[in-house]
Amino acid sequence: MTTFLSRSLPAWGLALLALASCSTFKPVNDPATRHVLDPAIPFKAGSSSTPALAVARPSLPSYLDRQQLVSRDATGSVKVMDSQLWLEPLTEGIARVTAANLSRLTGSTTILPVSDFLTLDYTGLVELRVLRFDPDATGAMILECTWRIQTVRGTELPYQSFRTEVPLPPGASAADHVKAMNDALGQLARKIATRA
């Protein structure tokens, strides 16, 4: 009898611990909303292998290089939206969307983020340096950056400056901010495509 109790006591203890943990450890409510950038240029099936471009992950100011969306209020103060999160790193999203927009504009099937190339199958590298990508105090999404298409085998090319402002509706939500960012990246892609 003592052997039965000594064997069953650890099992009973684990069962009681499991029951207690069910009432103590409750699921955590996650109020966060997750966002992802999307191409602004409508889908168009490509059929060309040129231009063959890789889009590098852009450099970002440190205040933007975070999981949370960033905004500014009417005074210009930066606001971090703790419950509005990027589903992927912002640098990866910008590279992915820029590649998709350029592919749709040029009809090329060989414009991809640089991380998607298995070998050096591209002839140019799109480099971006984002200086600002957030709303201003007037209610417009601002994208300021420099960009270039660096040839793989050639001389180093100078960077081109780019700035666009996309109006935001009054009382814009985080989803409105993301849509404006998509539109701004679409305008950037149109500019880059003229040199591709």
C-alpha cells in the first residue's frame, strides 16, 4: 500500500499543480495591431528579365528603426505608438515594397530585395538612405531620402535626393499612416523607374 501511495503521490501533485496553474495563469490579452507595407502600384504580370535589380535594405534614422510605428504631433514631438506594431522590420518592408513597385512599373521579373537573390544575378543595386518617413505637424506623411542605382561592375554613382508629401486625413489612424507610407513609396518607385 505504501508503494502505491509513494508512486501515485507525485502524479497527484502534478495534477494539482496543473489545475492551480489553469486558474492562475490566464492568457494575456494583446491589444497590439500589426501592420505591413503593401505595394501602391497595381499588380501587372512581368515578362522581362531586365532590368535586373536588387533592392538593398535602406538605412533608417534610429528613431524609425523600431517595431512600433512613429508619428509626430502638432508641436513636432515624436510619438511612439506602442500598440501599433510592424509585422516585419521596417527596413525589410521598405525593400520588399520598393522591389515590388519597381517590378510592376518596369515589367521586370528580376527586381527583388537583395536577400532574395541566391547568386549575383543582378546588374544594379538600388540603395536607399531614408532621412525621414513620418507625418509632419501639418498632417502630411513625409518621405525624405536619397537613392541611387549602383551598377555591380562600374563606377560609383552619386545619390539622388527625393522628397514627397502625402496628405493624411484629419484625425488619421495608424492604418491611414501606413496607407500614406505605401503611397509615398509608390511615388519613390516611379522616380527610380525613370532611371532603371
